[in-house]
Amino acid sequence: MKIKKTRCWKGYAYLNGINNIEVYYIAVSFGYGHTLYTCKKCGEVFVIDFENPRFHNLSINEIVKDIKCPNCNLELINNILKYPETFVYKNELGHFVSSVSQTHGNSEIIEFYEIE
């Protein structure tokens, strides 16, 4: 699995009394067709380019059916969740809803494993 640089915004989530848990979300206004997903066991984050013609009309589980997480070695089929809507923090699942103003100045380039 290779690394892909992706423009994102940083957000801050809350889980079980803990504030300011960093999460990233795609800077959609930059024209990317990318989506972030996470391994539900270890929290590794992946980027998928759904504009890839190979993924046309495929579900996320069909796309990852033969892929294991490079961090924890878990098979990703049925173990991958949309990120940052769901994130893993200290072995617990949290949920994030963006309320941050999206401006070009607040974005940054983050490296994620790409599922291709």
C-alpha cells in the first residue's frame, strides 16, 4: 500500500470527557473525489479515490475485500468505517461532525495509506 498526500482540514472531536481529539477531513472544495476511511480496530486512516474507474459501482467492502490493515493486519472487509464520522481513540469508537469554517488557509497536506 502506498502513501498519498491529501489536502485536509483539521477538526477537534470529543469522546468520553476528552476534548480536542484531532481528526482530519477532506478539503472537498479543492476538487478531490477522495474519501477517508478508518480501520475499526487500530484507527489507521486510509484515503480512497472514488473517481478511480475500477471502483465504479463498488461498495467499500468490495473494494477492500483482499486488503489487510498495514498497521494491525486486520482484514478490512467488514472492518472499515467512514472517517472522521467515526474515529478510533484509545480503542474506543468516537463520532465527529464538522462545524468548522472551511477556508484555504486552514487546510494542510496529510499523508495517508491509499487504497487503490
